[in-house]
Amino acid sequence: MDLDEDAVRKAADVFARVARPKVDPAPRGATVRGAGNVVGNGNVVVMFGTGGALSDTHSAALDDLVDQVVFHETLRRGKPYRAALVRMHLRKALNLSAQLEEADFPRMERYLRGWLARAANKADPGRDEKWRKRRIARILARSNELGRVRQLDLLLATRFGAAILIELGDDELDEVFKLVSTWL
């Protein structure tokens, strides 16, 4: 009977710890700063919405990019493409909440610029999409391997006025590939 009583006592101790966790009092003088909302029940405090809302200038810039994507997608597909669909894809791809925040602006802008570059390049005849994808993958792999990602970004910005590789045309992409392949 000693084994059973011992097992029951251990199980009761575990249950007591799990069912009623000890609550540590909050340290005196602790404050929460920021523009977020705080919700709690004494044991857990959750802060959400701590980032600021998207500014008017960034909102206008995103609206302009969305309009450009809609225009090029409409041309490419031959039927109207809606801005709401572009926004839905943007939120899904970047896992964004309904309230857009200022901290997410660079990611949103980069995503829309990439989409715009793909949509605009597909209208032009040239090499196939697989060739472009392989070329971009090799450039990124080589620059990551050598630790020269920042140098690649500077090259794109200064020589081609582009933020990402997708914005480049076939000839420019080939030129960057040849240049990166010579890096040591």
C-alpha cells in the first residue's frame, strides 16, 4: 500500500501545482509604456497593438503601389483585376492583421514592388520565367555564401535603381549574375 499511497500523493501534488499555479506579485513601480492595449487576468498579461497605425503618407504610397499592380495585372490577364484582391493577397502572404501598422510598411512595400515587377516583366517578351527564377536564386545564393548581401543591395540601388532583383530586366539580371559570379 505504500506504493499506491505514494503515487496518489505525488499525483495530488502535481495536480495542485498545475491547477493552481502560484502567482508572483508584479514588481513595485513596474509600468507599461506605449500605445498598446493591455489585457490580463492576474496570471497572464497580453499586450497587443503596440505598433502605431500606418501613417497617411505610407498609406498613400501603398495605395499607389496597389493601383499599379491592379493596372499591370489587368493588362496581363485581359480582364479586370480588383484592388481588394491585391490587398487580400498582401495580408495573407505577410500574415498581417486587419489594422496595418507602421512597422510592417517596409515588408508590404517590398512585397508589392516585387509583385509589380513580376507583373510588368510578364508583359514583355523575353526569357522564360524558370530562367529568371534560376538566375535570381543563383545570385542570392552566391551573395549569401560570400556574406555580400548588403553589397548586392547597394549594386542594385546605384547601378539599376532597383530595390530587388525581380525588378530587373533580363539583360540587367544577366549582367548582375556575371558580376556576382566574379566575386571572391
